Amino acid sequence: MDFNSEYYQLLPKANHTELLKRQQENIKRLTSLKKGIRSLRERADCLPHLKAAHLDFSGDAVTIGKADEISLADRDKLLAALKEFMPWRKGPFSIFGVDIDAEWRSNRKWDRLLPVLPDLKDKVIADVGSNNGYYMFRMQHYNPKLVVGFEPYLHHYFTFRMLNGFAGCSNLELELLGVEDLGLFTESFDVVFLMGILYHRISPVDCLKEIKKAMTPGGTLIVESQAIPGQEPVALFPEGRYAKVPGTYFVPTGTCVKNWMIRAGFSQVEIFCSHEMNSDEQRRTDWMDFESYTDFIDPQNPALTVEGYPAPLRVFLKGIS
Ligand SMILES: C[S@@+](CC[C@H](N)C(=O)[O-])C[C@H]1O[C@@H](n2cnc3c(N)ncnc32)[C@H](O)[C@@H]1O
């Protein structure tokens, strides 16, 4: 099954006609016979009989199944499929006893949210830029009604599809949509997580305004962003790449993000966390063998990126729609 539209009934104000059209277009993409897509699909669906009995989303590692739930032959097949989904950017995971040490220790970001996390029980939630679903599974621990992941990349879509194929969480849905599609979801979400996204948007305030329209009044938005140090409400606009990452537009201070959120119409906006990045939290591992944090930072001066810009902080904010 590629997509489920039954859950739209939980989003009565969303534009169902357009969403169904998008799903049909995306089904065509997913069922394409192009070699790259076919191989992602075959990998994601290679162990359809594996259904995890043991699930634990409460700890640092999202745990789906235990080692003794599967045969040795299936374990070999599983390990090969998981390896083929490299690079693993977000994690950690433990899948039927296979431990995946991803580039990011995403559990640390999650831990920073916990002091302000709203009650997620029975809530309708959007995770924008959901990647392989790590945070969606962490949200699942709190028994939400529905979590919709917005993730336009096929690699991440198929990774999540394989993981949730094993986990069988019917209230977790990942759509091949982007933050720019949130306009289709009028007053739909009680809680929105917008993490690692804003600095990739060419118009961050328009993005926040669209998100506000997609939220139920009184809902909670959690924003996490790359940031520069400083108290002034300003943003760095790199000439090209920032920390080697293309597609980075405004890298704001925490106060700047706060003002963007206020100007987009959010109330009770607060910065609840700000911290420096480091190579212990984002690093090369056996499951991500490309460049990582240390390669993005000036080796002579860790306060600068390789381009000579201020090295990134991460800021966390919360606002009410
Ligand atoms: C920096 S990662 C952040 C992932 C995760 N939210 C986190 O905080 O760890 C950005 C994610 O957004 C996804 N993405 C890229 N373009 C997007 C778009 N237009 N809308 C939503 N997500 C997008 C990327 O594929 C990637 O998974």
C-alpha cells in the first residue's frame, strides 16, 4: 500500500480533492519502473512478513522488534536492506536487534524539547521535514491521534515505509509533500514540529504564516533552527553555502526567529533553548560515511564555518497559533 487517504477524515478542513490528486501523482512516482526508484521500493518491501511484537519508543533508540523475533536468514536480509538505506542521518534505531548509529544523535534534540512538550495524547500532529520518521516514532510514545510527516524525498519516504512496515503504527502517515504544501491543510494540526527547516526557506516569514493557517487556534508550534550567535534580531545571508550546505538562506539569531514568529501571528513566543553544535552530536558513523560536522567547521578556528561565517548554534522556540 503506497498511501492511505482514510486518515483525511481526521482533517475535515483540509483540501481533500487536491490532496487525493497529489497522492495519485505520488503513487505514479513510487510505482515508477525507473531503476533507482524500483530498487528503493524493493528494499523497503523486502521483508513484508516481519511484524514487530516488541515496540519501545520511550528511549533514545527507537526500538522496533527484538533480535529473537526473527530467523537468522531474515536477519541477514534485514541487515543488507538497512545498510542499503545508508546514509542514516537521524537516529538511533534498534531494528530487530540491529543497532543503527545515525549521523545525528537525534535523541538529544528530542530531550531538549521535553520540558515544553505539549500533551500529545489524541492530538493531530505535523512533523515537517520528518526524514526517516525518528521523531514521529518518539511522538508515538505519547499516543497521538495522528502524526503526518511531510517529507518530499523518496529515500526518506522508503526508509520510513520499511520501518513502519515492521512497527505497524497505523496513526503514523508520511506524505511525499513539503512545507510548501501545508496550505492544503487549513486548521488541521494541533501541534506542529518545524525542526531543521526554516533556514532552508527563501521566505521564512511566509513559511511561518502558512504553518499558522494549517494549525488549529491555540495549537503549539515547536521550531528548531540553525542559528548564529548574538542578541540582535538579525540574520546572516550567505553568498552561497553555509557550513558546506547548499540551499541555506537566512541563518537567524534566536531573537530574529522570535520576531519572525510574532510577525507571522504566533503568541506567547519564547526561546526555550539555545546551544552550540558539536562533533559529538553530529558525526560520521558506520551508518553515515560521508562528511559531517568537523568537515564543515574551520579546523583552525571552531567558531567559524569553513566559509568563514559564525559557526552554527541551534535555537528552539515555542509559540501558540
Ligand atoms: C535538516 S533535516 C531536519 C530533519 C528533522 N526535522 C530534524 O530536525 O532532525 C531537513 C529535512 O527536511 C526535508 N526537506 C527537504 N525539503 C523539504 C521541504 N520542502 N519541505 C519539508 N521538508 C523538506 C529533508 O529531506 C530533511 O529530511
